[in-house]
Amino acid sequence: MLLLRLIFKNAFRHRLRSMLTIVGVAIALTAFGLMRTVLDAWNAGVSASSANRLVTRNAVSLTQPLPYAYRGRIRQVTGVDIVAAGNWFGGIYLDEKNFFANFAVEAEDFFRLYPELVVTPAEQKAFLTDRKGAVIGRKLADRFHWRVGDTVTLRGTIFPGQWPMTIRAIYKGARPDTDETVLYLHWSYVDEVMKKTTPRRAGQTGFFMIGIGDATKAAEISKDIDALFRNSQAETLTETEKAFQMGFVSMSEAILMAITVVSYVVIGIILAVAANTMAMSARERLGEFAVLKTLGFPGPTLGLMLLAESLLLSLSGAALAMGLLPAITDAFTKNLAQYFPIFFVSRETMLLLPAFGVAVGVLAAAAPAVRVGTVRIAAAFRRIG
Amino acid sequence: MTQQPLIEIAHLSKSYRRGDQVIPVLSDITFDIATGEFLALIGPSGSGKSTLLNCIAGIDAVDAGTITIGGTDITTLSEGELAAWRSRHVGFVFQFYNLIPVLTALENVELPLLLTSLSARARQEHALAALTAVGLPDRTDHKPAQLSGGQQQRVAIARAIVTDPDIIVADEPTGDLDRHSAADIMALLRRLNQELNKTIVMVTHDHRAAEAAHLVRELDKGELRVAP
């Protein structure tokens, strides 16, 4: 008990220095956690992907449409269970700054494909039976204070015109990484308007979402689908939903790599700061360690005492970071939901904070602890005069 | 008062290296110290008296010779064995007290007992008894900074005797004290020697302090002689 008291008192002997070290570790680990959370948010689409879902799009580019007529042929491919056509709708609510993702989808099949979008049966029925209906995510509803029954008008960019629609359902995500900021409207609503206003764009779709029963056959089924439309005017490219999402993420690969590197550099910097603190502490108290050695305390015990002091400081910083990170993330979520619809601290990130706290504590104290443990008593007394 | 030799030093030599230069500090020192002896080592600065004291206490290595204490040649012990040996057999008193500033007087005295198998309660009882023996039973909760120099040295002496060691080594124990406090400390050391039969080896510059010893030996240029 006395030894623990001595470790604690020594760790906080220079209160300002100790507090600054703890705050430094906390800030560094919080920054690290925040950057990891940004990376997780960036990759959320990938992590939320299902192995049982494929995406078929135009082989030339995602911006090029596919004939809706492909739907029936795709459905007939062995292994395909569900097909739902969909378009990036790109509607704007009042102003560009109000950006949120919105898709026109074949609703009935789409909701069978995405069971993680949880809607009450009554609301789902109301949505499916209203061609001008829309279903929105819980967070989107919170952001604009929309409720079921409200009429919302989007200004079309890809599909010009004003698009009034009635909110018929609000979905909740079944998993923490489910995006709750999206609006879905009926593909048929868009297609019918196109038939009237721009007939040449009718009967086209941006992509097909495909449900397959056996995920291990994804490659084979993809190949079969693309083979159907080889040498046609609109050749297809079919890939897993994960690969499709990865295509978006890989566009930002350099930025993501930079964030990853910076997050580890931050840890390296705080390691250097903590190591400096422990080296100063050991140097200042070399005489005291020599006295303890003189009294008979073994060198390894003294080294471990210094290590414990270092761990006390670094883990205090890690504990502070574990409190700060969720609070900062919450603030981020409230203010930047349009950029990072899925922004939460993962369990892995939370576990990494104390792990890095231990690593920083151990590495920072390693050299001073060895020195304290091995210094010869007479040499230490001579050094301190 | 003197009995059979407790400490036997034979042909002890020690030198330091400074770059390529070898500086001899102790040359072929041979002498005995009896159980219950109170020996003062005097000599000019750089004469090697503190080095000799450190060698006797097992905190500095020798180049040649043997130091046999209570039948154990401590020059053959490893670092770990020496640490354990010191904790059982030697109490230390330093010139600048060397108390741990963040601990109270009682905690400072209790420190060496952490290396024993005593319970926490027993440790505190022993520490309090040692503080009482040096006349500071009412200063248990004081930090070193709240004590005078003389009081701090008394706490250091309590720490030195709390494990009931055979030998007390004192390096300039009055070097940082005023005359009155120095006299008190010497009286205390003399009492420990006479009443508890502690063998004391003390290095001092202070001839008044050396007068408290039974025997005074002088070191000069690394060689030992009986002081006049």
C-alpha cells in the first residue's frame, strides 16, 4: 500500500507537468480516435454492405443509364432472387446546403433487399400504395423536423422539375452502421413523369440492386449477368455491393491514407512528449532511486515503480480521451450529419484508446526505467553531488 | 565494549577511471572493526573515506581485496544479493538526510520494512517505535520539508535503525547541521552505539563529531592510519 502511495505521489509530484502530460495524452488519443472514426465513417458504406447483394450498372460509367428492360432477364439468371431498379435522384430540398442522399427505387423489392431499413408494416403499406410517397431515415426526419404526412418538394437536378412527395414512413436502422439520412421515393413516380416530360429518358435506370441466395456464388452470378448483355449497346458491370462501395472509397484513397498516417504520427508525438516527461522525472529523482537502492530495493522493482508512474499518467490520459471522444463525436454528428451520416465511435476504436495508453506508458518509461534499475548507487550519488 | 571483529577488510584497493587515466583512491587497506565499535573515518577531501564507507556498506565495488562482514565476503555477492544483504544488515545515514520528500516521517521510516514480511500494522508499529527512539513521536505526519535539518536527520537515523541492522554507516551525518543540532545527532548516535550495541562506521570532517567515536582512523591519499 505504501509502495502504491509512493508511486501515486511521485506521479503527481509536479502537478502542472503531470496534468499537462495527461491532457496531452488525452488530446492525442482523442484526435487519434476522431480520425479513426472519420475513416470508419468513410468506409461505412463498405462495412454496411451485404455479401448477398450485387449491383449491376452500366459498364462505361455509373452516370450512364441501363434499359429497365434488363430487369426481367437479370431476374431469370440462376441464383438471383430479387431485382430492384434504382436511380440516384439528386433532388435538392430548398437549397444545396441542405444536401442529403435521395434515391428512386422499386420500393417493394428494395425493402426486401434491405431488411436493415426497419419500417412499421402500416407505414410500409402506406408508402407502397402511394406513388408520390417517400420514406425517410430517422436522422433525416430529425434534421428537418419532418413527420409522417408532411409534404416535401425536391427540386430535381438530374430529373428536372419540382417533385412534391408525401412522407409516408420513417425508417430506423437495424444496425449502428445503417445510414438513417436517406430519402427513398418510387422509381415508378420518376419514370412516369419522364414519360410525359422527357420520353427519351423513360424506361431507363441507373442501376439494379440484386439479391442472391448464396453469397459464395456472387462471382459466378455476376459473370452470368454481364454475359447476358455482352456486345449490347449498354454492357453491364456487375459486382458485389461491397466492391461497388469500395469504388467510391478508393477515389479518396490518398486522403484516407494521409489521415491514417497522421493519426499514428499524433500517437508518435505524444509518445515522445511522455518519454521526455518520464526521462526528466527519472533524472530529477535519480538520488532518491539511489537511496531506495541503498535501502535494499532491487533495481527491477524501482524500474517497475517508474513504469507504473508512467502508466498511471498515460492511462489517466486514455481514460480522459475515452470520455471526450464520444462527446466530441456527438457534437460532430449533430453538426456534420450531411457529410458523415454514419458517425459513431466503434468498439474497436474505444478499445484502442486504453491499448495505446498502455503502449505509450510502457514505451515512454522503458529507457528511464532501465536506467533507474541499472544505475550503480555510488555513481548515482556522485552524479547528484 | 569492543568484541570480536564484525567487519574484516583485507588488502582493499579501489581506483576510478577518468578517460584513459586511472586514479587510485584506496590502496591495500587492511583493518578490522569489532562488533559494537564506533569508528570515525577522517581525512581531507578526496582522501577516499566516503569510497571506503561505500565499499563497507556494499554500495560500491572494489578492485581488489575482501570485505568480510559477519562471515560473508560481500565482494563476492551479486547486485541482487547485495541489495538483500544491505536491507538486513546495514542502516544508512547521509549528510543530506535523503528522505523521500513526498512521504511523511512515519512513511519514510517504514520504507525499509517494505522489504520484510511484516504486516502493514507491524510495520507502522516498528516505524513509530523507531521515531520514538530518536525523540520524534509527535512528528509522524510531517513531511521532510516541514521538519528542521536536525529533525530530518533524526528521521533518517530512525529509518536506519528500524530494521535493527548490525551496522550503521553514516556519511558526514552532521555536515549539514548547525552546531547544536550536530551535537544532538552525535549524542543520539552514541546512545545507539552504547545502548543498542550498534556498530557504527562514520565518515566526518568534523573533529568534534569524531570525538564521539571510540576509534578514529585517518585516510590520506588512499592509505589508512590511526589518527593522532
